[in-house]
Amino acid sequence: MLDIVIFYRRAFIHLQLSDFNNRFCPSHEEWERIEKNSMFFALFYEVTSLFFGTKYLTANLFFPQVFIIQHSLKEAINRSDSFMRMMAVMINIKFEKYWAEYSVVLAIAVMLDPRFKIQFVEWAYGRLYGNDSDEFRRVYDVVFDMFEVYSVKMSHLVSTSNIPSNSHSTTIDRDDSLF
């Protein structure tokens, strides 16, 4: 909707110049604010359209889009424009309320997706929270804890008689740089 208003900006300005009784034309500062808001909320519109326009939305598609929103919020919070900063802070408070609950689940879904894997989650968390963040470490630990539980529960299916004698058992090191 703001895009339409911006498109007709010249018409609003012309109306103000030709009709002195018109007091509804935004000032120059208000036009700048409209343009900033339009760009900021266009991102939310695109992500919302993706979520509700897809019939088979899976969790691994949520994380990259939610990352884009959160990264945009963090950038807006660090801007010098006080209006955008205040708006971003208020949105971020509500965003963090839900993100804190679902970020681990979405990150795990992305890690299991062969298109993204753990490197994408590490990169995204690095951009949001800094390298070696506690948030990424928490996700990392949950994934490996889940793998350990899975290994224990499935160990009865693997019999040592099926393993060739020349194979070596491998263990996963949590500090392995591939992970």
C-alpha cells in the first residue's frame, strides 16, 4: 500500500500546490519516512506471502526467511534514524518472544536439509550473534545430543557380526571442524 502512495507522490505534491485548502500532503520528512517504512515492511510482506502462498511449507524453508527478517531488524536497531530504531526495537521484542522458542527447531530442520546443512546455520548465527555465539553452540549441542540418543536407541540394530573385520570404528568428535 505504501508503494502506491510513493508512486503517486508527485500527484500529492501537485495537489498541495494547486489546492491551498489541502492539508493532507505529507511533508518532505514524512515522505522520507514513508519510503523507509515501505522498504522495511516490503521484506515482511515478501516473507509472509511466501509462508501463506506455499501449499507445502516445511520448517527448513522458514529459517532462511526468518533469518532475513531478524537480520533486518538488527540493522534497523543500529541505524541512526530514531523513528526506525524505535519501531524496530518494538517489533524485535515481539519477534524475540517467538524466536527464542522456535529457533532451535528451525535450525535443526535446516541442518538436516542437504541444500543448507550446518554451515548455513553457523553463518546465519554468526551474522546475528557473532562467531562462536552461545546461541549457535546451543543448537550444535542439541543436534549432537539428539544423535547420541539416536545412536544408543539404534545400537541394537547394528550387530558386530555384520561389520567387516578390517573396518575401524569411528567416533564423532564434537570439535571436528567439518561440523
